Amino acid sequence: MEMNNEWVQDPKVFNINREKAHASIHRYASLEEMHTNKSSYIYSLNGKWKFHYANGFNQLIKDFSNKDYNSDNWDEINVPGHIQLQGYGTPMYVNQIYPWSATEQIIPGEIPEHNPIGSYITYFDNSVIKDNTDVYITFKGVESAMALWVDGIFVGYSEDTFTPSRFNITSLIEEGKNKIAVNVYRFSSGSWLEDQDFWRFSGIFRDVELEMVPHTHLEDVKILTHLNDTYDHAVVEVNPTVIHPTKVIYTLKYNDEIITSQIKEDSTSLQFELDHPHLWSAEKPHLYTLIIEVMDEEGLVECVSQQVGVREFKIINGIMCINGQRIIFHGVNRHEFSAYTGRHVSYEETKQDILNMKAHNINALRTSHYPNQSFVYDLCDEYGLYVIDEVNLETHGTWSEYFDKEHIIPDNNPEWLDIILDRANSMYERDKNHPSIIIWSLGNESHGGKNLYEMSQFLRNKDQSRVIHYEGIFHDRSYNETSDIESQMYTYVKDIEKYLTTHQDKPFILCEYAHSMGNSNGALFKYIDLEKKYPLYQGGFIWDYIDQALYHDGKLCYGGDFKERPSDYDFCGNGLVFANRKNTPKMQEVKYCYQYVDFTINEQEIELDNRYLFTDLKEYTLQIDLLCDGYVIKSQNVIVECAPQHTTTIKNPFVIEDNKEYALNIYLKKDNQVYAYEQYIYDYEPQTVKNSSLPVKVVEDYLNVGVVGKDFNVIFSKQKGLVSYRYHQEEYIRVPVKPNFFRASTNNDVENKYGYRYGEWLTASLYAKCQFVRVVKEETSCRIEYTYDLPRLGDEQLYLTYTVYGDGKVEVDMSYQPLASNIEMPAFGLLFQLYKDMEHVSYYGFGPEENYIDRNKGAMLGRYDYNVTDNCTPYLYPQECGNRTHVKEVLIHGENKVLLLEGDDFEMSALHYTPYELENARHHDELPKAYQTVLCINEKQMGVAGDDTWGAKTHEEFLLDKNKHHLHFVFKGE
């Protein structure tokens, strides 16, 4: 048989000579190898391969696979790795359109004429092959299709980017050097099934290895666990396929202690009975280890180690339950992505992700939208995450307006049934033994139809221990029974409530919600509140975990930065973590909203509501801190017993007797990690501060008013307002202070037409006309009054008053009452442009991370500090950032000066850029070199929103009052 290039565009051809899929098996030649996790049965082919890049079939070197073809003058390429990240072609980011959109007009199944092909060559010597073994070569991930030759002989062809392609090459291996040759086709008919929201690459991007399999070996194994109704007795059912066995020893261990063992001489199934088993859950990821020792006539030939989690997941009375308890998914979608290597993600990066999720109370992962590398599931088994494992299937672009309904795939078209069943089978067989996987997902955004229903039935027949998920039937209810779960995306809270009051037939989840693009995730808590109100609502999966951005020439790039077109630009930046895997400020809110303990606190008591399913709070330490004016003055650690899903109350250990601002901070901790927290702020009456009795001198002419006192002088321009504040001979103000009503657009703002709706406030901020009213002179103070006419807002005026006292303190009072009550305002405040040496900020307010009025549940009142340079949050697209709410005091430190600001409750940010400079930049390197410190003091600014990023607006209660605005604070040099 020879390779036929027509296969590449035939959806009926996706597998030529590929081995049947089976469970992920780690085989070793001895117990010693197993304990060191170094198998002599595996020989890695990762490394430098010879490489040739062709722009299409007509540029292919036809005889390159021949054994005597000389490739010495070829380039070299890293395997694993993407072709487009190694100097060939261009990486491309598009969301739902196909990469050939607007360049070639083709229909599903056809491939574009421009179809780059990478030809790879490597060699291995037969001396690495163990005696008495069959040899298989496995490609764990190739995008999007591949053809394989060994020593010039065609071996096979395979599609499906995200599951292994395994071929038996035993009969082709010769003495000495053996040649492996591969063609990788960027586009194939299978590419129509891979229209996920991600970067479009090609190449061999996962590991390649030779696997030597002894003639007597474990071919496959399926492990099931069964629990009785009281969950105190389990049966572990092992269904092996052993080839030519003489004797097989099965040993079940827990914590390295042998629990039980059995010996078999064939492939028959066996069962282990367990009394009071250690159950697996995300909270308690207990794992048993099954060791399988395979013998032939001469003794041990193979050891296999398999982790076993004893758990039950099923729908009980319409509710999804783990080990009998209602499960809530505090989940996240995660693309496999590295800023350095694209979808080739290392074990270390993956482990970092899993541990970070656990630290932030994320308990569930959706492998959006394809099977991940096997070690992802190993880590989820080990550390405890519930997993929705998803078939490599998305055809979003085929049911857009561009195509007729007849071209929607897979839909009801029989031509596409076998290929999607093959993908489902490959996922199922490889991943079937992972306890962390509790749901099979049929794919993403591929509409509905009979084929997807057939896939659901295929998986149900294979596996009754999990449930089936598919969101797409929301758009096509013709086969509503395709999914066991009612799954929706980005549905607003009010619409979820409406749905749940009329539909009681299925458990409900949001497989995607809280779109985390840029400065987002406002009002996240409202979704969490649904969990407590509606039993059928069982949580959701935030979109998504990590920004998909690539380092190039030392900077992070998003779609379009490689000059590729079409592009969806920075729509790839939706992460709770940045592309460098550092947490965004959004993660603070996620951790709080996703925590499993709710606290109700008053001056006498602390109530703890334990929403863990299987964890008593006595496993944690409760740290209780009493703060006065932001400083911890007392602290106490206690152990509180509270059974899972129970509530307990303890006495507040601290008594408050004086009128100061006190706060009580509660932390639930284990191993120095905080898992839940809350703050109670005591009521108090702010003390009136007596103003200075020192005298001031007022110097006035027709242009300016100067106020002079001990160690300070302030200058007010009658045309521009406050223009100078000098304290101890140090000037603080670089340019005149101006009212500001605008913020730089967030990603959510851009898509909900913020600029169109609020454009007049940008104009007002830039071009408000300052009108001097009068100066009122007192012996110990001087009041300067201004009004501002706001362009395009009729006869409305803003009133701004400065009062200067004899100690250099300046009291600021700004008010505005719109005549038209329906005019929304993004922000109401003053913009101070200070000298750039004002770099260090200490403040008393909500923190530690950036927060907004709709995203500050996870923030706490306290004293925090930061550098201005670091406060410009590195969202992929520059935008509003760095804000703090409920601020009472700010200290901004320069080289020889400090500016103090105080007020009852205001918002604040300090950056090196104005809102307008942020608004005009598309990348951070387009921002000007820092030349000033821009301090925004706001009464308030609107929330950041986040239900979605294609129209959802800030919720009504997180907008500014439409009827009146008032800002009051004082500032003073120190």
C-alpha cells in the first residue's frame, strides 16, 4: 500500500493501519524499574529531526522517505514542537472562523489549496530494541494529519490531533540504522472538526516514542469500582486483556501496604472486595495502586502500575452526586498552552497549573476542547480535580451564517459519523481508568443532530460509570437526550433562574461562564449564590484558565501580531492567569467565591457553614485576627470541629470597647495555605479632625491665587485650577489637576459599545472649561471655588472647591448633579499628574489586589503597598487597571517627599499612564516611557462586568448614581 494524498481530504479516511486504542499503560521490565519510573521498554524519539517545509503537495519531495535519500542539507527541527514556532509559516489565532476564511471558499471535507506540509526524518539503531519484543511507534499528538514510513515502506496514516497514533513497525526493523519518515499535513478533512478557539498550528507537538512490548504482555485493562448504598463496602473490578499469559499476579496496595492480591493464569476478570474503603473525591483524592506482574515460562516479563480511585459518580433523583453527595463544580476551562511552546506543555507547567487551581479552590477542570496529555489526568487523580474529558470536536464555523444548513457538521450527515466515533473511542479507551474523569463530553459548539446522539449512545454503551455532557443541544433540541446534563454557556443569572423554575428534568451546569477577558469577572458571586438556591444548579466552569499569548522577540503577542489574517486579535486573552502563569488579580475573587466555608460574623459570634462534602473543619486551623485602623493588634488560633455540610458557631474572642475602626479577619488554614476567609468591619463613628490654627497668607492677582503657609505654598490658576503644590520646597504637581469622568476601556467595555455610550464623558474629561468663581479668605484657611462647564452636556455644571489650611492640608470637595438623570457616567473623580519619582504607594483600603465595586468580595480592608510601575496590570491589551475600592488613606512616596490623602471612602489608582494613554495603546510596549505618576481619586467608577465579552454590561447596581455625585477628601505633603 502507498500513501494516497486524496485521503487528506476524505472524511471517511482517518485511520490506515493505526493500532486500536487502549488504556494508557505504563509498562516496566521489573519492579525496580517501576519504582524508579524509568522503563527500558520505552525509547524516546524526542529531539532534533531533519525537516523540510513545503507550501503544498506540489512542493513535496516524493522520495524523501526512501532509505537511501540523503537529507544532510535539510534543516533541523525540535520534536515535540510546532512548525510555526520554529521559523516556518505563521502561527494564526482565530476563534470560530476557519483559518482559510476570506482566502479560499471551500465546503466541509475539502482542504484549502494552500496546505503546508512538514516532512520529518529521524533514525534509530536496532540495538536499542529489546529482544523478544514487538515494536510500536507512538505519536502522542500531531496536528492535523500524518503519514508514516519506515525505511521507505509506507506504514500508515492517521488523523485526530489530540489522541495517540500508534503503529506496529516490528516487521520493518532491520539491522543497524532504521529511518523514520513522516509527513505532517497542516490541514486535512479532520481540520473541519478542529475549529476550537485557539491558535492554529501544525506539527508533531507531543512526545514520540518507541514502545517495546514483550510477547506475553498486558494489552489493555479496564478498571471499575462499585460501592454499596452506604459507601462502606467496595468492589474493585479488573478486566484485563493479557496476551499469552502463564501467570499474572494482581496486587492492590494503599500507601505502599498490600491490601490484597490474586493470581490468574488467563485474561479473566477479577474482583477485590474492600471494607470501609478510602474513597476518591476532589477533596480526598485517595488512591490505591494496582500492580500487575505478567509472567511467561521464564519468569517476570512485565510490570504495570495503575492508580485506582474508588468512587461513584451518578445522577440520583435528578442531581449529580459524588459518593452519594450533591456535587458543585467550582470549575475552570483550560487550554493546554505555554507562552513559549504553544500546545506543547511540560509536566512541570501542568503540575504548576493543577496546584494553583487547588490553592484557589478550583475543584473541576474541563479539557477544553480536546483530550489532554495523559499526565494531566494523572495529576488530577493525584491532587484531586473533577474532570470533564472532551472529545476533539468543534465545528463552530460551519453553523455560522456563512454556510447553508446542509453544510453543518457533523449534524445528521452519515459521512461524518465514523470519524467522530473514532475520536470518541480514542479518548475513552486511553482515559477510561482515571477516577478524576467523571464526565465524558462530546465536544464543543458543534450544533446538534443525530451523529452526536449516536456518539452519546456509543459512550453510554462503553461506560455506565460516568455521565454524558454536551452543550450544543441548546441550539438544536431535536435530540435532547444526547446530554444527561442541561449545559449552557454564558447564560445570565436571571435567565438561569427562569429556566430552572420551568425545567426540572436534568441537572444544570454552565460549561462556560464568567468570560475572563482582560479586566473582568465582575459580579461572579451572583452565580455562586445560585448553588444555594437551586439544587439542580450544580456550578460551572469559568472561561478560562490561561491567556493564550506567545513570546516573540521578547514580548507577548496575541492574534494578528504575526501579521496573520484573518485574526481575532486579543480574544485569546481570557485567562485567570497570565501567559507566564502568574495569577491575575481576578484570581483573588475566584478564590473567595469558590471557597467551601461561609462565615457569618457579628460582634458576639462567628458562624461557620461547612460546605465541604467530606471534610471536617478540624483538619484546618482557624486564625482570628483583630485589626485596628488596619493593623493587627490581637490574634488567636483555634481548632473548630464542624462536620461536612454542617454549621457551627463559636464565640468571637475579642471585645471592642472604644470608638475606633476595628475589623475581624478570619482565615481557614492548612500548611500555611489559606483556603477560606472572611472579614467583619465593626461599625464606628469617624472622629472629626480639628483643622490647623496656623495662619495662611493669600496672594492674588488677575491670573492666580497663591496660598502660603509654614513650609508650603499652593498656586491656583484662575483659568486651569490647581497647578502647584509645594511642600518643604518640593513640587508635587506636574500639570493642572482636572476632573475626570472617563476610564480606559476594558475588553468588556469595548464589546458593549462603551465608547459610543460614554463618549461624551471622554470629551468632558479632556475639554471641560474651568471657571474661577471666587476666593474666600480666612485667617487660618483660604477657600477657592471653581465651576466646570462640561461640553456636550448642556447647562450642567460641576462644582469644585479647594480649602487650604495653615498646616498645608488641602480639603477637596467636588459635586455634580446632572439635569438629565438617565446619563450614566463611567467614573467621577480628579486626575493628579505627579512627578514620576512618586513611585511607592501605601494605602489603607481594600486589597491586596486590584479590585472594583463588582469584584471586591475577595478583597479585605487592610494596609497594603505597591510600586506604581507594578500596578499596571499586564493584561494583553492595555486597559483600565490598578483600582482599589473603599480607600481611606493613601501615602505616595517620592525621592524626598510624601503625599498623604485621606477620606471616608473613595477609590484610587496610581499608574504611570493617563486613562487616555491606556485607551490608545494596543500593546504595553506602545505605552509612552514613564514620565509621570497619574493618581486617580474617584468617588466611584463603574464595575468591570464579565458575564460575557460580546455585549454584557455592568450590572445596574454597580453603576454610578445617575442623580448626584460627590467626592470629598484631603491631601497634604509630609
